[in-house]
Amino acid sequence: MGASVGELENELESFLQLQDRSVVALSTGHAALHLAMLLCEIGDGDEVITPSFNNVADLQAIMAVGARPVFCDIDEETLCIDLSKAQELVGPKTRAIIAMDYGCQLVDHEHLASFASSNKLRVIHDAAHSFGSRYKGKMVGSFSDICMFSFDPVKTITCIDGGALVVKTKEDVAALQEMRLIGMNQPASIMYGNNRAWTYGVSRIGFRYHLANLHAEIGRCQLSKIGRIAATRKASCDLYNQILREVKEVMLPKQDFEGVLPFIYYIRVPKENRNNLREFLSKRGVDTGIHWQPGHAFELFKNSRRGNLEVTNKISQEIVTLPLHSEMLEEDILTVSHAIKSFFNANA
């Protein structure tokens, strides 16, 4: 860790238009989630409300500090957490709520802030999918209690692997700088000068979660291309919508991509068609994904408290992620879209 890490943090703060917050770069998005739990002093016996329709990284971060996830359902239109159902899950052990923006959809963050305030909960905003997006004109990352980003190989920008937390106080920054460096209180200002301090103290638990200089420099190069990245991803999603809206069996994201930098493009299809569609596409050289299997279906979380997960159970059997990446060729989108049309025409 050296000068490039500090420069990446400064450039992220500028890009995110931060006025009263700071960025701390970390080795992965999961590391960011884990340290966010520790920063909120969540521990043994505590509960964290999270959508079951979520990445396992969030759930493991909760478990890593000795807490338990409480699984909440999602809104069928946005696929983000349903806060009306979350209210039913707040209990005496509830300490925080994870709110995750999904794909090209954003959480109702105003409602979320009100919900958290009235229930005295910390908010961990999982913005792994929404870097570069805006919520009501504000950059994602500029308004949340604690906001997490991931910069892994498939995100909108990558550090090959990396992550970040956006926090509000100097005390939080100092704590994170120690925790990411196995608890050593070497001043970041020294390391950002490409130096090391050989005398330091250790007063808190820590992990090897710092971001390497090389990865930070890759992230800086990626950030410099964010305009191109956003434009090409939006154009690809617009073209998908334009073609696939003609297929009555396919449900598209209700999103015009204005102010949103899409991470993944997904469709929903009848559950009885999903496996056959994916196999059909695979035989034509089109890879697809499923984001995600619901958390409550895994063995590790079988005894976790949960609400009614009717929408989650439905969506998780219908969702299909289609290929999307920066500077994707129009001919590739046409290939994918026409293959989907061919499948449903053949099965009409």
C-alpha cells in the first residue's frame, strides 16, 4: 500500500462529490462489508435485517462478527428490500439493516433513512451494483450512513479486486485504516508517501484488508474512463430493452437507465422456461447467470429468522442475467436478443 491508494481515495471522493464523508480503500467488497459490521459494533447475538435476495458476501460478513441475518422479502418491481416487510422484522436484537441496490435498480433511500431513524438502526448501503449512479440527483455514496463499493473483476470499474467504504467521521477513517492493516496504527499519511513506519502500536483487532498499490493504480485508470463505461453500458441496456420488449414471455427491468450506471442486465422469464432457455442460449455460445440464489435456501442459514419471502421465492426462479460489459458490440446484443426471441417463438 502506497501513494496510489491515497490518490485513488482522493479521486473517488471527488467523483462521488463528497462534502462531509471520506473514502477508505480496501482489498475487496467483502472486506468492506466485514469492517462495516465492526465499525457499527455489531457482534454476538445481534441481528441484521437483509434481503434474502442478496450476495452471500453480505450474509457471511454478518456471520463473521457473530451476528445473525434476518431475511426480508424484496419489492417485485425494483428487486430491492421491501421496507414495509422489514418493519415487521425489527426486534430487540436488531442493530442494522443492509440495503442493496440491485442491477440497475436503486433502493428507496429516503424511505430507508426514515425507517432506520425511527427504529434506531445503522444502515449499511451495499452499492456494489450502483457505483456511478445517482439517486434523486445525488451520487450514490454521498448520502448513506455507511456505503460500500466493490471493484472486483466484473464490476463497472475494477481494481482487479478491491473495495471501499464511505464513512462520515475522522474517527471512522482512523479505525478503518488500522483494521485494514492488521491493527497496526501506522499513519496512512506515511504509507501514502511510499514509506513505512517501523514503530507502531496495535490496540484493536485487524485484518489484511488493505488495497495494494498496483490494484489502486488500475482502479485510477478505470475511473478515468467512467464516462465511456457508463455510456456504453446504458446504450447496451437500451438496445436490449428495445428488442426484448417484443417478447411477451420476457419481463424487463422497469428502468430507463437515466442517472443509472448499470452493473448487470437481467430479465425474468416463466420459471418453467428458465432452465431450457439457459441451455438453449448456452448451445449458441451465450453465457447467462443467476443473480442470485436466495440466502435462506442455504444450509448455513436454515435456522435464520425470516419474514414472508413470497416475492423472493418467485423472483429467484425467474431471474436470468444476460451478458453485459463495457464497450459491448451491438452485434453481440443482437445475437443474444434474437436467440431469446427464437427460443420463445419455437415454444409458442
